[in-house]
Amino acid sequence: MKPDLHAIADEAFAAIASGRQISPFSLRPAGLTLEDAYVVTALLDRKREARGEKRLGRKIGFTNRRTWEQYKVYAPIWGYVYDSTVHELGNTASLPLTGFSEPLIEPEIVFGLAKPPAPDMDEPALVSCLEWVAHGFEIVQSIFPRWQFSAADTVAANGLHGALLIGARHTIGPHVLEWEKPLSTFAIDLFCDGRVIDSGHAANVLNGPVSALRHLVGLLARDEINPPLAAGEIVTTGTLTRAMPVNSGEAWSTALSGIALDSIRLRFE
């Protein structure tokens, strides 16, 4: 029995839109492979664009090896981000949690691409493809109860993406060498209501956010359904700390050291 990928896309699309949770596709009689799940990604994307949403870029998930055993997902995955899910933190002092399923917060590094990266590029060449770098929060959610799923399920749920909130953007320009080392060596503290909840390091994300970007470029080079990265796309590279549950009324913030990026703050409604 083969899974009906169009039916899976319909069900995932409805669950994401409504905040309703469903049973994992991988546990159903027909199952779901990772390859098939990326076909669902493309089908979901068509549905969202038909609804009027504009695709802005990608999110990479499960780049932090510290989370692999917790979620039983042992390699990075990716999903799309849209104009309906991406916000500038300078314009967003707070975010309502209504409609998110078991939301978690993830502090991340976000890139804006000036030109398309190629699979054979080393990390300095990849940095030269960047127009800007920023610090941001991704809000992830699980349409599967209690965050129980397979890697294929997460892909079919568009990488568990809920929202991306981007802080001040810093232009790379000719300063590639100034950014290359800090992007692999900086540290971060994550706070809730002024208390340190977790700490992280650039190396937690596949040895650094640029390494995570390189991994995504390689994945897309082998993908016959979804397009490669293009100039102008946003890429958020995965959580630097553990992904932490959030509740209305909480204020979350960060402090970074070793890199010239602004700390960020967000309150949940």
C-alpha cells in the first residue's frame, strides 16, 4: 500500500491552518518515507501559494545534535517560510500564541542570500553568497501530539515551522572574513522573564550556522521536486539552544557574545 500524498498534504494543510493535532502519518498502515514527505512539502507549498501566500525562503530543522535523541530525529530536515509567517522583530513587540500547536521557541541565526549557493562551495564561499545576517526566533509547533513523530512526519508538516521573527539585519558586503570565524564560535544565553533558561554555542548547529546552510544546499541538490536556493531567499539555520515551551504572558530574550549581532526580545500574548 502506498500513501496518498495528496491526501496527506490536504490533512497537514488543514491541521497547520487550524492548530488541530493529528496522528503521525508514519504510524498509519501506508506509512510515509522521507522521500515521499518532501513531495508533500511541494504539494503544501502549492496550496499555500494558491491561498495567496508568498514563499520567502527555508527553515532548517534538527541541526542541533543535542536535540536528536530527545525527538528521535537524527539528521536535519527543512521546510518553507512565507510572508504570512515571517515578521520583523522591530515591528513585533509581541506574538499571539493562538493557533499554534504545543509551541516552542528557538533562538537562531538567519541569513539573507545575495546569490545562489552551490553544492561544491566551501564555507568562505558560502559566506560570500550572503547579503545579510541576523539573529532571530523561530516558533516551531507540532501538529502531532506530545511532539511524537518520525523525521518524515516533520517534513510533511513543513518542518514544524510556525513563525520566524527576525532581528536587526547586518550587511555582509565585503566583510566576509570578519563574519566567518564569529559565525562558528559565538555563544548565546536564552532568558525567560529575566532568568537564564538555557545556553548554547554556534557549534551546536552542525558546527556552525554556515555549516547548516551548506548541509541544506547539499540536500536540495539531490531533491528532484523542490527548487534549489535562490538569490533573495531567507534561510534560518536551526536552534542554538534546546527548543523551549512558551506560554502567554512570558517575555523571552537572548544575550550573545563573540559576534556583532543584536540581542532580541519577544513577549507572548
